[in-house]
Amino acid sequence: MDLDRIKALVRDVPDFPQPGIVFKDITPLLADEMAFSSVIDLIVVHFGRGNVDKVVGIEARGFIIASPVAYHFGAGFVPVRKKDKLPWATESAEYELEYGTATLEIHKDAVRPGERVLIVDDVLATGGTAKATADLVERIGGKVVGIACLIELGFLDGRSRLEGYDLFTLIGY
């Protein structure tokens, strides 16, 4: 399936979650079995089987994409969640969003030292979420082999915050 068809399945929702934001809704894409499987396959092919030990998915839509990617790699899945959502000892990082600040957490024992980690999320906006996640993974001993996002909002220049990482995005706006 070509990327134009995949992009056509992303719906714009104006003024969500607050006025002035145009939310990129991926639920129509997820409901299309060909588009969804194509997105997963493209990520797996880009990073190559045998090169990833853990796939970190960022709450919440990142979980949806990261889980089947982890399955295809034969890798473990690790959730990165918002503050106070994980039940065990955590490492945390505060970061800026395009419309505020937030804190992410990861279990301190989720990644063993030296494990190769792919970070997956649905949207790359300012790069704050992905950078905070990469910092968390590295802080607990993982090696970030790449960051994959379905959508990149190029006008927010998040890519510039992720220099030095293999950043793979499928759809650009």
C-alpha cells in the first residue's frame, strides 16, 4: 500500500484537545487492515529484524503501533506512560509539548544494560516526547537504535531535537 493511501486515512480534528490544535486522528488508518499492517511492515523493514531487543511504545497511541512491531521483531514491549501510571519503581523525565508540559515514566528494570531499543509513537510534533523517552531509555542503560513515528509535523521541527538518532517517519505534514 502506498503512503498517499495511508495518509488519506488520517483524519483532521480541529480544536482538539484545545482550541487552535488540529489533531491527527489515526483511528481510520488503524481500522483499515491493509494500511495498519503496511505501517507495521514498513517500520520493521526499515530497522531490520534481529536489530532490536525491546520496543518502547509511548502512551497511548504509540502502544498500538509498538506492540505489533515488537511482535514482528521477536522483541519485548515496554510501555512509557504518563506520571503515576506505572506500578513499580520508575525513572521519570519532564518535557515540553506544543501546548504545555508533561512527565513520562518508565520502569527502572524495563531495559537491561546494552539492550537495543526502538522507540515508537504515533506523532512526532516538537520532539519533546521522543527526546524525553530516549533520555529515559539511555538513563536505565538501553541503547536507542532508532525512533519511529507514523506522522511527522514538520512545521514544529521536532526532528531537530532528535539529531544523532535514526528517525523514521512515514507521513509528513
